[in-house]
Amino acid sequence: MDSGTVDSGPRYFGVWDYVIFGFMLLISAAIGLYAAMTGGRQRTNEEFLLGNRQMNIVPVALSVVVSVLSAVSVIGTAAEIYMYDTMYVWVVFTNVIANFFLCRLFLPIFFRLRITSVYEYLERRFNRYVRLCGTVIFTLQTMIFMGIAMYTPALAINAVTGMNMWASILSTGGVCIFYTTLGEMKAVLWTDTLQAIIIFVGVIAFVIKGCIDVGGLGEVWRIAGEGNRLRLFDFRFDPRIRYTVWSMVIGFATLNLGSGITQMSIQRLLACGTRKKAVQAMVLATIIKGVIKALTVLTGIVMYAYYVDCDPLKQGLVSNKDQIMPLMVMDLFVNLPGFPGLFLSTVVSASLSTLSSGINALSAVTAEDGVKSIWPKLRPETYVKITKALGLFYGLVSIGFAFLASALKQGVLQLVMSIVGIGNGCMLGVFTLGIFMHRCNTKGAFAGLLCSYLLLAWIKVGSIFYPSVRGQNALSVEGCPVPNITMTTESNFYTDGTTLDATTTASFTEENDKPALAELYAISFYFYPPIGALTCIIVGMLVSALTGFTDPDSYDHRLKYNFTDALFPCFTESVKEKMRCGAEKILEDEPDEDDDEVKIVKIEKHPDSLDMKEVYTNGGAEGVREKD
């Protein structure tokens, strides 16, 4: 990077930047309006929340990807690579592992039951209190996540462009609430598709222009290699180091699997209508997500090469690492009107997709887990109106959480991964107990869920008071001209122009006396999901053993599965019988509705509820399954 003259002020957006940004918001709102005016006009929650289970796999796949690909990923991942190294690229591999296990272990259950809220499973398998715990954990986690996802791009862009932060939050939040409340699932899926395209274009433009300014991709790799940023095989088994092969393969794979069984992901897959189409959507989503993750890693490498001798964080041009990428955008495209607006659209699109997916999922779980249980005989039209009102409510609440997020100090990727990891680890544990631990009882499930959540929350709170920067690389300002800045309480500069190294400060802090538990608090947040899942499973089975195991024949067979039948379907029956170790055989799945061999014999109404069931035949065999 040509250091030039230090400019500590914001780089302001031009007219064309705002035009492109506004056009993106306008198109998103138009998609929501179109979805609301077409099809069945959302007369039932089946259409409103699941798109009548008839959505194409392409928008579903893109929505699955961008629902978790917030601005935190676009900005935060690049900042992590800039500060640490490329170990994060292992997420491409771990995502494949997680999605394989999701499709083999958990999808059969959700499609077999044909439920709208995934937490309904917990009530059928255990009781209503376990379901309520799952719903509350998901709700709190998602609202905090949405708030951070909205606040992150607004803060970063405000710091380097001068665009009003709260105007950005209110405008994007308002548009998202509009199209999500009007068009719900169809609008969410198609706007997510648009936003995925915008993210691709924006990130690729950033990488290409950055490489050109540095001197080519080869020069980028050379600089990154000399700066110790290119690292892929760190096998140190120290859970306190943020990025190692173990933290990524074990921790991130568990995190991704836990994310896969949340309402945000499963609701989109259920919109496909059949398990076969859902698996196809997941395969496509895995490929797309891998490409995007690889691109975000490359953006971090390009950022480091661009600022290799003049780190804007130590120089004082930005106040935290999550503002470096927006700053570089303004440096790169200062003479290209409209391109900074394209980047703004990129990060805001990522936030919009997360926000709309969260509102959609929260509306579904509240309607199914709360409203439907309290008023089971509501007319479908009334039920839809209540669900839309819930979407409006959660949209406004998420804006409120964005305001609260302004008080947070940690890097956004670490913060979000910690919060998501705590919830996903606990829920992965309790779903595993229900589906695969057939003798686990209700007391065990409740105790396991509660203990795992409290343990992880304790570790997270401790990490805030005793932070760790193990594995962070040094940054340089050797190529920067010395700014004329007087040392203040907010600045890292001394009056003589030298800077206080953040890494040195952190290292000094770590040398101070700390309690022994500080080593526990230093555990990488990527290990939160496996710790939570294992704690939930171990405590759940111990409590079940102490209070009396459940008889596996006492509950619906459709609620359980086993690892042998799920993971080794091609093995002979004699081999699988030995591998089951005495456990009962469980059928792979009930047939999809579009299977030509399936014939619906009749539809019956349950005597004590409004629920329906289908009696079907498949190749001569008769069965019964739930019908919405």
C-alpha cells in the first residue's frame, strides 16, 4: 500500500453510492410485496411459514447459506484472517462433515413428523417444559444474533464513511420487517437469493481490486507468507488457542451441525416438501457456502497484504478490527463512484438475510409453540394474522437489540460464535438424547440441557473478564508517516508518534496474576458447541439412570432413530444387527409424498385435536403419518 498522507477522517459516500444502496432496498421490498400478492395470499400458516412446502431447491439452498452468512461473516471473518491466519479455511471441510451428518441423522426425523417448529419434537419425545426451554434458548440466541448482525455493518460503515449509524439500522430494519411480514417464507427465500448474488459480486470486486493495487495475486501470497498469515496445519492440542486443526474440525463441525438443526435452517429445508429435495438443497448449499467462505478468507489475506506496513488499527484510523474492511473499500474505490455503495449493499444484504431468516423462524416457533398450544382452535386466517404480527414484533425487538449491541466491545465474530455456540451445543445435545438415546427420560433431558447451558454461560462470562489473545500475530506501522496526534485516553498514540502495541498490552495483561479458573475461561469459543453437547448427553444419561430409564416402547417409534441404520444403510442386515448391540431396528424414513408408489388410502381426524393423519400404502405395506 502506498502510505501517502495520513487521513484520519471519514471517507464520505457519494450520490451514486446511496443510489445503489437505495435500489437494493427497493428491490427487496418489491419482492416481499409481490410474494404477498401472488399464490394463496398466505391464507394458511402452511403457505406463510413454509411456502406450501413447494419451494425450489435453488432459493432454499441460497437461503440456507445466507441465513447464517451475516455481515459478521463478511466483515468479521476477514478481520480474523487479518489478525490471525488462514486456519479458518478449514470451515469449508467441516461444513461438508456437518451437513452430511445433518442429512443422515436428523432430517429423516423432521420430515417423518412433518412439523413446523423443530421444538415440537422435544414435547413429543419428552414434555412441554423441555420444549419451552428449547424455544426460549433459540429465541434469546436469535434476537441477540440479529441485533449484532444489524449493528455490525452500521458501526463499521459509519466509522469510515460518515453515514449515520442509526439511520442505517432503521432503514434496513424497516425494509426487512416490511417484506418479511408481508411475504414471509416466499419473500425471505427470494430476497435471500438476491442478497446472495449481491454478496458474491461485492466480495469478488473487493478481492480483484485489492489484488490489482497490491501488485497481483502472487504478490499477495508472498506478503501473507512472510507475515505468517498462511497456515493450515497447526495440530497443537491446546484448547486455549483459537485456531488449530482440532478447534476447527471438532469445534466448527459441531457448531455447523448444531446450526443445521435450528429452526432457521430446518424451516427452509421443510419448505422443499420432500426429504429428497431437501438433501439436494443441502448439497447445493454446501458448495455455495464453501465458495463464499473461501472468498471471505481471501479477503482477509488481501487486506493484510494491502495494509502490511501501515496497519490502520494501530495507526488509529479505525477503533476496532471490524472497521478495517470498510476502510479499505473506501481506499480502493475512492475514484470509482458507486462501488463503495455496492460494498455497503453487500454487508447490508448479509444482515438483511440474517434478520429476515431470524424473524421468520421466531414467528414460526412462537406461533407453533405458544399461540397454537394456547388457542388450538383458531381459524387459519386468524392464525396467519397473529403470525404476521409476531413477525412485526420480533423485527422491532431486533432493532432494539441492535441499539444494545453498541455497548459490546469484543470482536463480532468471536462474540457471535460464542453466543451461537452456546445455544447450538446445548440443543444438539438434547436432540441427540431424544433421537438416539432411546432410554433417556424427561428428567435427564431437562437436567442435561440446563447444566450444559449454565456451564457454557459461566465460561463465556469468565472469558469477558479474562480475555485471551493467544495465536494473534503482530501488526506493523513501519510504512506509515508519523501522524501529529496527541495522546488521549481514547488514542493508542504517544505524543512522540510511537504507538502502544495492542498485542504487547494484551501479553502484559496475561502475565498478571490470574485465578486458576482463568485457564478454563481461555478455552477457544470454537470448543463451546462440543463441550455443550457432550455435557448435555452425559448429564442427561446419568440423571436418567439415577431416576429410572424410559421404556423405548412407551413412545412413538417415529421419534427415534439409531446411528447404525442412519450412517450405514448399505451394510447387510446381519452386519447392522451386530452393530446395533441389541438396539431395535428403526426404518430409514417414511416415503416422500411425491413417491409414485405411495397411495393415500384415507385421511382421518384425531378425536381429541384438530390434527389430521394420513393412512397410506407403499408397495403393499400400510402405514400412518401426520398431516398438517
